[in-house]
Amino acid sequence: MAIGMTYEQYWYGDPLMVRAFYKAEQLRQERMNEEAWLFGAYTYRALDSTVGNMMRKKGAKLSEYPENPIGLVNQEETADENLEEQEEVYALAYMTNMVMAGKNWHK
């Protein structure tokens, strides 16, 4: 489910908040893409270990479905690279919310 900016946030909020929402949308789309790729990888392995094994020649090595979940590519490296960007987005969103809370304090 996509969560976008409200009318008030867009027109009356901090202009830098748009950047945080844009980055959040990019991260959401990237995650959806990785999930779709992973689904395809599991589907490929399932078909290869069933139909593929039926079609193999005698004596050829049989394919097996993995016993453990497939790990993503070097999760530690990816986490280190994106950590600074995520911290910046979180800090920006936090400060924007604090500014908005300060503007609405007297209401």
C-alpha cells in the first residue's frame, strides 16, 4: 500500500519533506522488485527440481529444491551503503514532523 503526502503536508509542510517521501517511494519500489525477483527464483528452482528432473537424461545430476531460504546478495554490504541515506531520510522526516508540531502548538 502506497502512502503518499497529504494535501497539508505538500502545500504547508517543509519543502524538504517531498524529498523524504520520494526516497521512501524509491525504497518501496526497490523492495517490491527484489521480492518479485525472489519469487521468480523460487519458482525457477521449483520447476527445475520437478519438471527439469523429469526431462534430464539418464545419469545427469538431478536438481534439488533448496532446504533453506535463499539469502540476498551480501546483505551486510548493502546495509552499509544504504545506512547513511536511510539515516538522512529518517532525520529529515523527524525534523519536519517536529517543525509541524511546533507550528500547530498554539492550536
